[in-house]
Amino acid sequence: MEVYDIAIVPLIVGLVELVKKLGLPSKFCPVVSVILGVIIGLVYISPNDIAQGVLVGVSLGLSAVGLYSGAKNTKEAFD
């Protein structure tokens, strides 16, 4: 994984928001985020090493959940 691959985290946040707009209940968003992270980890980051792809994918998905949660909490604090 290269340093610029960290840009995948906001991409996952955007994809989860898109799925949420299509009707996914909010309580399933963290699960979808981790699933997307694992898929991206397996297909893009580490297609030849399943264990590494899953580990990196889970990290990306959980980072996306944290980024979304932090931004949401910050916005609510200013409102």
C-alpha cells in the first residue's frame, strides 16, 4: 500500500453515502464500509495476498467509519 492509497478512505465514505441515499438504513453503514474496504483491499491493494488484502481492507473500512463519525460529530457540535 502506497501513501497515496489513503485516498481510498474518503472514496469509501462517498460510496457508503451513495448506498445510504439509495435506501440503506444508517445502522448498516459501518458493515457496508468494512465490506467495501475488504473488497478494495483484495482487488486493488493486495490481489495476490488474501490475508493482507483483508487486513488492509478492514483497516480502510474502519478508518472510513471513523472519518465519517468524526466529521458528523464535529458538524453537530457547531450546529
